[in-house]
Amino acid sequence: MAKKNFQTALIHSEYQAPAGFDAFPVGIHHASTVLFKNVAAMRARNWQEKNGYTYGLHGTPTSFTLEARLAEIEGGRHCLLAPSGLAAITMIDLALLKSGDDVLLPDNVYNPNRDLGNWLARDFGISARYYDPLIGAGIAALIQPNTRLIWTEAPGSVSMEMPDIPAICQAAHAKNVLVAIDNTWSAGLALRAFELGADIVMQALTKYQSGGSDVLMGAVITRDDALNQRLQTAHMRLGLGVGMDDVYLVLRSLPTMQMRFAAHDAAARQIAAWLKQRPEISLVLHPAFPDCPGHEIWQRDCSGAAGLFSVVFDERYSEEQTDRFVDSLQLFKIGYSWGGANSLCVPYRIQGMRQNWQGKGILVRFNIGLEDVQDLIADIEQALAVM
């Protein structure tokens, strides 16, 4: 080839790094354009087959590696990454539902999922109905001929009820209805969703998988090839891509996820037990505690718990007082999400979020981070004193 002009040389280099490099971290492969050796290779490549690369939107070696590892952790075969947990939920709905179809959602569902269901009902002719999260096998009576999908969440991310996933799946499958589970809380570690009968597992990788409160990402995991193709088509049509730097951050955190999860779990149980003895608290909503709705299901189906739980304050305390409590916390910060090293606390107006909430006190949710437990208890104690 003739000598290149300087501007061309800035773009086209003859250098290629020698092969054979290896290290523990997964390489970060950025790409929009993916290069082919020749036209025949380009025409032979299929974006749906992950044995090759077609365009950066459909993945690079970095994202393929994360997808494979997440599927392995969850016990699935296929995984698709999305820019957020909500994007993953949306992908599932749009892959499986069309005008005239019906979807069932638990009344304690993640609130953006509820808003999405209401939007689909209002603007797209898809009926969205809500059921008691503790309904179990009774959900069979709610399934209509046009019901295509049942959402579950284990546990509810605010009120913490643990549903009977096997009973719901059995009732759904008897009528050829698919079941999707939001398994973000357990990160695929403490609840084995596919073994309990779920067809689709959704996770917000924003939580324990990243562990740094700095990544937005979601995943959809399946075992069935045909179902994965439907989801993959929606993933492509919606143009759902993720940044490889974020993918790397999740990959870097996966080796420590189980140890971090166990530490969050142990600390949360200790703090929840302390709060249970406080006269200001009327109820502790933690699946590992006997008075949490669905506790017996948690005992049967789960091998652990997470760092997330809620409390209900005695009804003699007003919202102004409980807001003062949250504002007075020093180590606990006010913010949504969970799974990071920093502890969080958020008050919820739960009566406006649920159709059949019977509680009277103010609900406050805690995410227990990785700080010293006694320091966190002291922080709560001083905030209760000024409430």
C-alpha cells in the first residue's frame, strides 16, 4: 500500500497488538461499528446468534461475558442486558403483550412497573389488573382467556410480602400463561426463580450486582429458546444498548457479590431485630421475621435475605414526625435504590401506592449498607430521640 498522508495515518494504523495477552479482568471492548473480514462474513452474520458480532448495539465480548455470567448465576440459558431495570421490564411487556391482551401485577409491585401497566392500559389497549401478592394458587380465578403474562415480585420492594411463586406458576402454566419475576432483591442468590417455576427473570443490576450505587442496568434471563427469541426481537426493535464501561463495572463486582450480600443480610437482620424492640415501631416488615406476611414462604423458598426491610411507625406519630426522624439521620442518606455500601432510608406514602393497604402508621424503608452495625443503630437511636 502506498504511503499514507498524515491525516489518513491518524485513522488507519498498521500496528496490531500481539496475541496471547490474558488477565483476570474482562477486556472493555467499545464499539458501534463491528468490522468483518469480508463481504461474505458480513452477509453470513446473524445478530440473533451470539456466536459472532454484528453491531455494537447487539453486544461486544464484554457484554456477552456479563450476559453469560448472569445467566449462569440465575440458572438460565439466555440473558439480555438493558439500560435499566425499568427498561428490562418494558422490554418484557412489549415483547409479550399486544392490544387486547391482559397482564396481572401484584398490588405491591415496583411502582414504576405499576405506572407502566397503567400506561399500557390507558394508551395501548392492554388491560392491567392488580392482585393480592399473597393470593398464591387463588390467582387461577383471575386468569382470563386473554391473560398473557403474570408479574411477580419477591418480595415486594416496599411492603416486603413474600409471594408463593410455585403456586402462582402452577396456576399460570395450567392455562398457558407466562410468569415473570422481579428477582432483584435476591440477585439470583437467595431465591432460585427458575427452579420455582418462573419463565422469565428480571433483575435490576443497579443493585447488588454493581454494588457501587453508580450503574444503571437491567437484565432479562430465560431458559426457553423460543421465548428468548421473542424477547430478543423486542430488545432489538427498542434499540436497547448498554455502555461497556458500565458492563465492566458490574463484571468487576460479581466476584464479591455473594460475600457482600451475606454481609448486608446479617447486618439488616441485626438492625431489624433492634428496631422490633423499640416502642416507636409497631411492625417490622422483613421476610425473615415471623410476623412479616409470607414469612413461611420465605422459609421454604429462600436461602437468605437481603439488606432491605421496612418498618411501620406507631400510628401516634405523624408524617411530620417521621419525616423529622429521616431528616435527622446522619449515616443513613435519603435516596432510592439499594445494594450499595451506603445505608439509605426513605419514607413512603404507602396508602397511596396500594389498593388494599390496611396499615395506619407511616412506613419507612431501610437499606442497610456495609457500615458498622453499632454505628448505624446509634444513628437510628439519636434520630428517634429527636423525632
